[in-house]
Amino acid sequence: MDLFTKCYNFKRADEVKALGYYPYFRPIEENEGPEVQIEGRKIIMAGSNNYLGLTAHPRVKEAAIKAVEKYGSGCSGSRYLTGTLDLHNELEHRLADYFGKEDCLLFSTGYQTAQGIIPTLVQKGEYVVSDRDNHACIVAGNLMAKGAFADIVRYKHNNMKDLERVINQIPKEKGKLIVTDGVFSTTGEIVDLPELVRIAKDNNARILVDDAHSVGVIGKGGRGTASHFDLEDEVDMTMGTFSKTFASLGGFVVGERAVINYIKHHAPALIFSASPTPAAVAAAIAALDLMLENPHLIDKLIKNCDKMRKGFSELGFKIIDGQTGVVPVIIGDDMNTFIFWRKLFDAGVFVNAFISPGVPQGMQMLRTSYMATHEDEHLDKILEIFGKIGKELGVIS
């Protein structure tokens, strides 16, 4: 069979496009944060992970512009060779201090960060113990570790009894890394970190938490999941991204200096990748400054999300409850999810459509997410439009 046969036979996307319901790859023409321009008209953005609304902040944009003027558009090399700027070192020092850890290492994307950490640390005869619903970047990192003959075991989503069952089957003397999302990106749920920490201690395991959707959302001053539970000293490594709260692009990991130093000198994802661009790093530094100077932004974000959780529930929608910036509305069917998405878009609201197999059957959803810069007029309009379409489609009565 020809290698490309599967490509020629892939028709699902074209079929949905033909029906007019395709929700993906919509080009944004202008971005003001809570509102964007798509296809020449203003749309309320309720699908972005720009949690504190900083991508359009004048100081963030100015920092990026000044960095390009000083350093140029790129670094033309990896961090290992010619691609380290004083900006990279500054952001690493700032993040290590922010999270209360000894050291930090930057990567060029958040997705790449897991691939830099997991297969570098977990090697032949050692184990990755991973939540079944972890983000795709962790899955990719696990597969790379498996390719180097590490063992990968998974436990039921956020189920600490199953984690304990799985990890008890691993010999005590074997090296083990428990990997979990802090806030799960699809559902907005927070990991049961206190119980996970107890299990890790009992089984001589290390912990890596992916706080992509946690930083700037939960914890003291937005410091993420470990801070949320007062377990900063119990979590060995925290990784994250700059593409959400930090209004930029890139990734990072913080932890003990010796561990970060080992990753720095052994991770192919770092050594053989061009380093984060000057504009991206400068923008992230500016976003960090703004977050520290304006803690009320985090309070406003959570206030907005709590309002939307309450509002959807009162309308009769089935949601996944939580305390984070993600508020999923369950539709329960692929095509109904696409139709609902299209009607929202036509009415001036953009959300994210999640269908099977990305989510289990019956859990197809419109994942909404919010920003500190959403005002009540935006949120009230979203609820009004959701309610109207929900009744029209029979999702609510």
C-alpha cells in the first residue's frame, strides 16, 4: 500500500467543511484580547488561554519591539552554542525565584518542554507513571522515553487509588517519575496533588507537574498547583508554557540546580533546537512583571470564571465544575457540537469544539475559557447567546 493512501482516504474534515460547520484553523485578523476580528467582524473570544489578557498589553508589545530592535528577530542557534542571550538568563533567574526553586531552563515551545525533560531523565529500567488524561506533549515525551527502553505505565484520570495500585507494582528500587497536568487542559480539573505527593513519598518517586493552565490562574500570586496546595517543597519539578498567561511563546522547567543542569547538558530537545526568540523572551518577562504588579488580574479572572460556571448551570447546561480558567460545556454528540459551535460563531462568540476521539463519547464539549479582561457585557452576551442556541437545539429546555 502506498504511504499516502491514508491521506487520500481522510475525508472527515472535508465533509464537515462542506456542511459549513468546520471550527478549526480560523484566521484571526486582529486581536484585542476579549474581542478579535475574524472574517471582517468583531467576535467575543471565549476560547483563548490568554488568561490575564496580556497579549495586547502595551508594555508586553513594547518589550517585544525593543528586543527585536536590540537583538534582531532570532538567535540563529541553540542555547548550547550561539543562542543564549542575557535575556534568556534573566528570565530563567526570574522564574526560578518566582517559583521558589533553585534553577530554571527555557525551551522554545511548551510542547517541546516535556520532550526535553521526560526522556532525558527517565531511561532504561526506569519508569514514567502518567495520568491517562495528560496533555499530548507529555504523551509525546513518554513515547520518546519508551523508545529509549524506559517503562511507561498509566493510571486512571486523577484517580489516586489507581495511581497507588499501579505504582505498587513497580519495584521500590526502580527510578520513578510521576507526571501529571496540574490543571487538566480539557476539563479544567485540578490534580489531587496532596494525595499524589503522599503516594510519591511512599514509593520513592519524583514528581513533575505541568502547570501550563495553572500559572497565573491558581496558587499564591498565580504560582500554580503546588502553591495552591502549599506543597511547593514537595513537587520536584514544575514545567509550563509562555503561550498562555505569559502572553508569548516558549516553555520552561524549574527544579533543583543539579537536575536542571543535567537536563541542560543532555536534552536533545534543547541542544538541537533554536533558542526562544528575543521578542518572545522579552514579552514573557514583561508579562511576569505585570502579573506581579497586578495581582487583582488573577482575582478578576477567577471572578469571571465563577460567574460563567454559575450562569451556565442556571441555564441548565451540564458543565464540569472547577476553580480554574477553563469552563467546559458538555454537548454529548459530535455533530451537535459542530452545529452549536457554528451557531455561536455566527452570533459573535468563539469557543473551542472538542469531539471524539479527543474526548470520550458522550463528553463532546464546547470548551470555554476566560480572561481577566473580559467585562460583564462580554460574559452576559455569551450566556445570552448560549441560552438561545441551547434551547433551539434542545440541549437545554
